[in-house]
Amino acid sequence: MLIGEVSQHSGVSTRMLRHYDRLGLVAPAGRTSGGYREYSTDDIARLFRVEGLRSLGLSLAEVRRVLDAPGSAEPAALIGELVDQSRRRLAREEELLALLRRIEASTPADWEDVLRAVRLMHDLGSDSAGVRYRAALAAMGHQLSSEAVADAVLAEADPNVSGALTWALAATGDAAGTAVLAAGLQSDDAQVRRRAVSAVAELAGPAVADVLRGALTDTDVVVRSRAAMALGARGDREVVPTLIDMVVAGTNDVDAADLLRDLAHTSGTADQVAADLGRLLDDEAVSPAARSRLAQALVELPGDVAVGILTGLVDDDDPAVAAVAAMRAHRR
């Protein structure tokens, strides 16, 4: 079969076939009387093996090594190396795609805007907190999309830089940034989820409360408590059980008790909250330290239910609880 016929049937260009011949990858031994290359059945079979290996990502040098010395290249090792190379290439392409999307979302007016956005994103990834902080301040000029700023928030460990970035994000008022932070709350990294919930707590918008409620069931106590505090400050009564759990656990218990008091005053839940605290005070499984914190939270609540429970605790076996109850009785 002549080179043109081989090209037609195989889909490999005549130029590439000649290149294979020069490299010795597929070198037909036969020649016609006119000196043209003539491919045998074995030559064509080798050509298809070359193309098959190339389709896996092997270089021509690797293809030649495999075909000329099959035992010198173990398939599993070589395929594993190709898998790693492909993963690295895909990661680079994903990074590039994310960068392009962030720049596109910033709606650049000209190439100067594009370069400015690239420079800011580069600075936000700097090893220097000072450089990142200056970039965060620059981002307040709306030179970056809210998604890009939110991405930077999730990656930022320095509290000063994080605060500036969150401020910049809040200034945009863009729900797209909230969506990026909500995705961050699904991260396997608890630190990322903590950054996400702290930033969401500073934002406004209809989606914020739902994002925070979703964080109430997080496996990390810090994420749960930050979400509860943010919702409690917004007057959300759904966080009452979480706030009570925080009092029992001693996690930001003073702040949690203050929020329970505020919610009791503003949402008419004082008697229900007092009853819930009272049941825990009667629970023998609750530790003495937790009972003391519960009693102190109860003291701050208005209403007859809270007063009645505390009156019954004046003679409590635990001196700390009895002292707190007596303080409320004396206050009356």
C-alpha cells in the first residue's frame, strides 16, 4: 500500500507518515520500482500501535521505547506517570479557567482593566500579608468580581486581610460572592468553613440567613457557634436550641446567653426559653459547671417562668447555682 493510500485509510497525514519514517517509528522497508514507500501489513499494524499509544499522551520517544523494547517500560508504571501528568495539566487548566471566569465577571472595559485584575489576583495570592492587605483595599474599588474576592476570603488566614476582603465583598452587595462562600461551607477543611461562615455573617441579602442556617448542623463547633451568633443577632428564633447548647458546652456561653436574653425580649419566647433551661437544670446528666452557666443565663430572662424556676433553685445542692438564684431573688 502506498503512502497516499495509507494516509487515506488511517487518517494520518502523509507529512506525519514521512516524519515517522525519518524517526524510524514506522519505516516501510518496501519500495516500488519507482522508489515510492510501500507499506506492508506489519507496517500498517505498527502504525496503528503508534497512533494508539500517542492517543494516551505518550511522547514519540516513549512510543518508540515501548515498541522497540517492550520489556523496558512497564505498562502500569508508564500509565501511572501519564495519569499524574494529566492530573497536573487538568489542574493548571482549571486554574486558568477560574482566572478567566473571574476576569470575565469583573466586566473589564479594556485590556488595562484586565491587567489590573490579573495583578490584583496575583497580589491576593502573595506570601506577604502586607501585599495581600493592600490588594484587599484595592479590591474595594470594585476592580474585582465578588467571586474573586470571595475566593480570596476562603484562602485568607490573616484576620486583618480577611477583614478587609470581607468589607470589600460586603460593599459589592453581590449575591454571587455569597454563593462562593456557601460553597466554601461544603469544604472538607474546617478552617475554610470557619472563614466562610465568618464572612457570610458580615454580609446582607436574602440568601445570607439560609446559608447561616445550613451551617448550624456543621460538624465543627466553631462553625456552628459563629452561624448561631450571626443568626441570633439578626433576631432569628430558630437558633435558640443551638444557643442553649453553646451555654451548656461553654462555647461563647456569655455571648450566647446575651443573645438568648435579647431574643426573649424581642420575639416573645422568654417563657419557652426559660422552660428549656429549667429542664436542663433538672437533668442529672448535666455537669455542675454547665448547670451554673444555665442558671446565669436564666437570670437574664424576663418573665414569671424564669423567676419561678430560679426561686426553686435558691436551696439547690450546688452552691454556685443556689448563689445565682439567690442573686436574682435579691434583685427582685
